[in-house]
Amino acid sequence: MQKEVDIVIIGGGPAGLSASISSAERGKSILILERNEELGGVLNQCIHPGFGLIYFKEELTGPEYAYRFIKEIEKYPNIEVWLETMVVDITNEKEITAINKDGIWKIKTKAIIFSTGCRERTRGNLQIPGTRPAGIYTAGTAQRLVNIEGYLPGEKILILGSGDIGLIMARRLKWEGAEVIGVIEKLPYPGGLTRNLVQCLEDYNIPLYLKHTVVEILGKDRVEGVYIAPVDDYGNPITDNKKFIECDTLLLSAGLIPENDLLENINIPLDPRTQGPYVDQYLSTLKEGIFSCGNSLLVNDLVDYVTLQGILAGKSAVRYINNEINIEKRSHIEIDGNLRLVVPQYLSYPILEDITFYFRVKEPQKSAILTLKDNDKRIKEWRFPVVKPAEMIVIKVKPEFLRYMENPKFSMEG
Amino acid sequence: MKKELTCIVCPLGCSLEIEIGEDIIVKGNKCEKGKNYAIEEITNPKRILTTTIKIKNGKYKVVPVKTTAPIPKEYIFPLLEKLSEIEISAPVPIGYKVLENIFQLSIDVITTRPMETKENTRKTKETKKST
């Protein structure tokens, strides 16, 4: 079966929803392809508050945040939504192959926006030795079971990884009557946002074991317990000091992997630091007409940023179709010092508008200075009282500071 | 007396220094909300409660709910207990009042998403198929 639209958006979570609105209000025909049975993505299972403080200037729960966009897209007759539809292939000519109950679709389009989000790191990714009993879940799977399906995944729970989903699930499971033994983190600092450490662990006296990891899982049919051990400064477990912890469930909250298999299939280069595609300030990948936003571009800690990236990607896709993006030169942005990643990674000249840059740091640091340089010339500085790996740094830079740079470089020093 | 707190009003997470004497003096906050949070946290700590309740004949077996405002921390477990005994019937809109004026606090518990019925979900899918 055949279909033709101006813009195809792959993924109907927060990034795809805002991208669809910003491109639909500029008059294009939009098709959202969503593999789940409803729109909203992971927001539907994030029933806790804390969403929307930047974008809506009020505090919403995940489902409420999603609902605002789902309601909004109903106003646009030029947005079509296909649920339970899985994209299996794209070509360099922007032909998409998708499968749903109606069969196999070949969809022709002028621009594609990737808003495919992330997968969670599993036991396989983490390579934890031991038996293979029931009771090992990623934190997000447990979250879906509790908050959407209405099941409690276990009664005596240990959480590996101090990412936000793990912290939120610690509190959630406590509220549902489970015993939460603790949270184990391999790094010397926690992975989640401060407010989640305060509200989810400290409020309920749930211990956080830093510089520890799970070295073995035990149990025949069901998890019966795990061995945890401290790790040395290089992250290697000191198994001589291992300790048995009895539990029936192990939740894994050890990071997210942007889902970009489809981009890799057509050789769109990915940044090993973000695991998303390299993009310029239009959120265009290095293949023109293909855009990326949200958690498949980089793992965001706030949905508000995901929404803003979606809006930008939608607007850029329309500009691309209208031939309004004329790139004369492109510079790669280098990073240095305590910076772990930057998005966008490229500047396309001429620069006409403010550019929002997203950074993450490698290590916690007090009184940090972020510097923008061209070759070795200092252009601008930003000061931060404190920076943390778990908390993204977001700055907006005016075009006059970015004009025709040869070797733009951001660095962070003390 | 001095106390250190991390502000949780917004994701910025300001580090607050609080001096508790005749007055409560707050330092390190970037906005007025941070000062109010610190004073509340010292005198009467509150949290928004979000959980799920059972729903009959819904697309899913549970529906998410929240308190319309933060409630004193000591009410969290009693309210969870109360909510575990409640079952509503689909369909319900978003913002549907599940409990009113809980513990005489002038705070309600409302649904945070609409929940359609099972039958309705099936019907929408069939319509989609025929188009």
C-alpha cells in the first residue's frame, strides 16, 4: 500500500507530538507513526509530578503533559496519526516501510523527523553474571506494570542504578506496599536529579550505596537474592568484599540508549558521545531532510527540553521543504575540559537566530566556567556555581557571538 | 540553628542554607518559591501524592490520580490506604474528582488522564481499519 505526505514523524511521544504541531501550523501534511496503542510515549507511565515547569510554567504529571499535546493535535486536520504502526526501514530517497494491521506500507515523504526516544539498558547490556530467574526488570518496565497495567512486580526490591526512573520507582513501590531495600550505584555520585534523591529516597530513608554494583544474581525460578560488592576507583568490583542481599526483584535503572537503528541503516553518522545523530542548529542530521529531536537525539532530563527540540525540528523540516535553509559553510564544534557532550555538534552558516546548546559534564564541579572560543580567541563565558553529570546545562547564544567561526570550541574549566 | 536543604520546587535544585532563630532566614534560593519551600519544609513539609486507583471496564485496569495540591507528609500513607479501597468505572474524563476535600484540607484527588471503556477502544480501532 502506498501513501504520500509532506512530513513523516517517527514516534508519537513528547518530541513527535510537539514536532507535529509546529510543522502542521505551518501548513504541511503530517503523518505520525507510533508503534504503541496510544500517543504520549513514556509520559503515560510517568504518573509523578514535575513535568512542564519550564514549558507550561506549572507542574503537571506525565499523562497530563501528554494530554495537552494530544488534545492540541486534534485541532489540526493536516495531522494524521497511525497507531500500532512499526517503521521497519527507511531509504536514502526518504521512502519509509511501515507495518500495521492493514499490512505493509510504502510511504513517500519530503522530510522525516526522528523522535523515537530511548530503550533502557538491560541485564544483557550490563553483563551481570548468575542464573536467569524471573524478577529482573528494567525500571521502566516495572513502571509500566505498576502505573498502567496495575501489577506489582515484586515485594522485596533492590534497585541497581540511581537514574531518575529507578529513584522514582523506589518511592512508587514503597507507596504500593513493597519493601525497597536500597539503590546501588557504581559511580561515586548519584545519576538522578537532586529533587528525586530528596523526594524519593531521603523522604523514605531508602539507602543509596555509592561505588557498589551487583556482581551475581541468584535464584532458580525467581530471584532469591544478589551479591553486591564495592568497586575500586576504576569501577572494577572488589569481589572479596561481596555481600549477599536477599530480594525477590532486581530493577535495573542503569541508563538509556537512544534508539537510532533506522538511521544507522542508511549510514547517518551518530555521535558516540550522545549516541544520537550529529546535528546542526536546525536539528538536521548530516543527511539533509532528516531531522532528530528528543531522547533519540540526546538523553534529556526534562521533557520541557524534549518539547522545545520537537518544536525546532518541526519548524526546520518545514523550512527545508520550502527551500529556506541555504547552508554556505558548516563548522564542527569541539568540546574540552569537563564537557562530555554538546548538541548541536555542528554550526551551519549563516546563523540567523539564537541557538540553544545542550551540554553534559563528565564530573561534578563547583564554580565552573564554560567558555566559547574560536581557535584560541575567547568569545564568551558563562559561570555556574555548580554543575552535575545528571543535570543538563542549557544555554542560549545570540548569532553575533557565533558569526563565521573557523574552529568553534566550548570548554569547561574551574 | 542552621540547616541545609536542597530545594525541590523546580529542577534547578538550589542548595539552600537556612538559619532558624526568631525568624527563618533562607539563603541560596534563586526565587521566592525557594524561600517559601524552605520555610514550609521546616515548619510543615508537604508533598503531592500521585498513585493509581482501580477502574472497572476501562482500557486499562488502573487510572492515575493526584492530589490537587501538596498534602502534609503524614497524610501520604493514610491517603494511599483510602485510595486502595476505591474503584471507579470507565469512562472518566481527565480531572475527574475521585475524592473531595480529603482530611478537611480543601484538597481533592483527581484523575490525571481520561480513561475510555474497553468497548470504546475496540470500536475506535475497527473504525480506523475500515477507513
